[in-house]
Amino acid sequence: MKISSKARYAAALMFGAMALIAISIGWANTQVSAAVEQRRHSTAIASALNDMRMVTFEYLLNRRERARLQEQAVWRRLEGLLTQSTGLDDAAARTLAELRANGEASHRLFGEVGPAPDASVADDVQRRFEIQLSSRLLILQQTSLVDAAQLIVDAGTRIDATQRLAVLVTAAGLALMAFITGAAIWIFRRDVLRPIARLEQATREVAAGNWSFKLDVGSTDELGEMARHFDAMTRALRDSFGQLELSNRELVSLNHELESFSYSVSHDLRSPLRSMDGFSLALLEDYGDRLDEEARDSLQRIRAASQRMGRLIDELLGLARVTRAELRIQKVDLSAMAREMAAALARGQPERRVRWEIDDGITVQADRELIQIALQNLLDNAWKFTGKTADAVIRVGMRLDGADRICFVADNGAGFDMAYADRLFGAFQRLHHESDFPGTGVGLAIVQRVLRRHGWPLWAQASLGSGATFFFRILEQTDERREQGHPAG
């Protein structure tokens, strides 16, 4: 059964118990109200009967006409009370009928009692008849008073019985609600809390790397369905991670091969290049005067090509080192680092006049060596591309963008056409001819790799002939996974 269905049934039982209690309370209130009305009505009847008895005593003692008139008024009031039978139970209705009959008989007997006879005329027979009539009248009135008192007692008994029954029904309803609550808690612990605890344990096991853990929840409700989906997910993940592990081993093997290739490039290819450059230089120095201008130019081209190839090899190896190097995050003062680099560039070409604008207080959490490589490439580019600008300005600054900081390196040099910006960060991609601005085209690719390792986006804005600005966003929540452990770099 689904958990939602169990919840609906429990709610229906709970509401049913509450409705039972409400009905019992309403019924008890109705019965108590009726009993209270019966007691009030019975009390009024008893008061009228008592008044009738007092009037009867007065009449029998004094035989005055005023007492007869009072008896008629009391009888009309009593007769009206005796005809009201609303809200009475069966026993009270029978008692009221007897009171009505006795009252009618008492009223009739009262009418038969005449005025006091003359003592000289009355005989013994008439006196005895008067005495018997009076006695019967008083007995009927006394019986009526007893019946009225019984009506009052019955009303109190009815109130007590109704209250006891209401208490019993309420207690039964509360007991039913407690049972339903206890059963719901037990079912909730069995069908919800335990599977959730099992699921929590499964997540801990999976997080710890135990992909063989199985929930195995046998229920058919929503949590059982979730457990089956979780087991299916872990099986799929286990298979996927198995394939990923195999791919990782293959990538590790490929990385080893690439490292071997890099070693070969850095050692085996450098020796022929040095030989080409050295022998070309020897030819120029020893036999340069015997060669014509075209031959000397060819040797110079051979030397320049071999040197350029050596630089390309160095750049490739540098790019590979940036990709594989392990990150060591620490606080880095970019402002101080940029000023040191600016001073070094100025010392290298003291004849140039470049205005440096470097903001203070630019500090980041980064790998010092890698961020130094990236910043050096950005400043080298700005220095290089402002070489033909009369009033060169290079600026290193920072601005806020919400919770993040955006650092930038800007210049007013040659710039580039934004239509070719998609080629900007590719290795060996150049937007200017080498004769205008020399270089290998790897510097910006290295910058992008370094910033991507830190999780910082890099982009550029420029216009041809008006300079370029390179931005990178310093994200406060840096990705801590660190790509050094990723086989793909």
C-alpha cells in the first residue's frame, strides 16, 4: 500500500473518531438540555401542586369563597403545565399522565366539597362524607406531590446518566484516537523512518565509495520504489565508474606516452636543432666571404627557423607543464607582482616610454607560480603590442561585479579585430603577422589554461588600432576539485 493511501486512511479514521466525539458531545448536550428542562418543568409542577395543597388546606379550614377562586387559578396554571410533555422520556411521560389524572380528580373533588354546613342542620352522615371527601382530596394532592418530586429526581438521574455516557463515549473516542495515533507512529517508523535511515546509510556508503551497497527495501510504497531506483542508479553508476576507471587507466597510459614524447621533444629534437643552428653559424663564420648574398641569406633563414622551432618546443613544454602542475593555493599580491614585471620590462628596453597604471591592493587566492606565468604573458603581450604606440599606456586594475571581482590588463596598442576573437586563445593562433609583432602564438593559450585551472573565466574586448583589454573574473567560490588529478587535465 502506498504511503499516501495509508496517510489518507489514518486521517479518515482520525477524523471519524473526532466526528464520533463531536456527535456524542452534541447528543449529550441535547439530552442534558432536555433533562434540565424536565427538571425545571417538574419543579414548576411541584410548586403549583404545593400551592394547590395550601389553597385546599385554607378552604377546608375556613370554607371561604376566595380560596375556591384561588384554587381555580392554581388549577389553570397546573393544567397548562401538565399538558406540556415535550422532551420527556417514557417514564417521565407516564408519570406526567398520572399527575394529569390525579390533578383532574383532585380538582373535581375540590369542586364537590361545598361550603361549611350549619351545625344545627348537619347530621353525622354528612360530616362523615365531608371528612372522607377531604381525606381523599388531600391524599390525591400528596400523591401528586410525590410524583412531581419523582419527576425532579428522574431528571437529575437522566442528567447524570447522560453525562456518564458522554464521558464514556468521549473516553472511547480519545482511546481510539490514541490507538490510531500510536498505530500511525508505528507504521510511520516502520514504513518511512526506517527506509529513510536505510537510504541515508546507503548515501553514506556510496559517498564512501562502496558502490556494491544495496538498499533492498521490500516494500511496494513510494520509498520502496525510490529504493529500487536508487539500487538501479548505483548499478548504473558502478558500471559507468568501471568504464571510467578503464578510460582513466588508458588516459594515464596515454599521459605517460605523452610525457615520453615530451622528453623526446625536449632532448632528442633539441640536439638536431642545435646542430643545424651551430653548423649554419660555422658556415657563415668560416666560409661567409666565399658565399654570395643569396647563400648567406639562406643560412640565416636556416638559423632563424631552427631557433624558432626551439622556441616553439619550449612553449609547448611550458603549456604541458601548466596543464599538469599541481595547484598550491596561497595569497598572492597581483599589484606587487605586476610592478616587478613592469620594472623588468622597462629595464629590458630602457629606450621605451610607457606609462604604467597599476591599482593597489589586488590580492587573490591562487597558485603563485602559475598566476605569475599568466600575468607575465598578459603584460608581455601588452608591452609588445604597444611597441609602435607613441604614448603607450598599460593598466592593471580591478573592479567589483556583485560578489565577484574582475581583474583586467588593458593597453592602447595595436588591438585586434573582434571578428577573430574565437581564435584568440588557441595554441599557435596569431592575429598579427610575425614580421609586425614576433611571437609563437602560445602565450594566451597558456593564460587561458592557468585561469581555467583556477576556475576563473577569461575574455577580451578590443578594437583594431585602439588597444585590447583582457578580463578574468575572480570567483569567490573557487572549484576545489583541482584539475591536476583529472586524467584529461
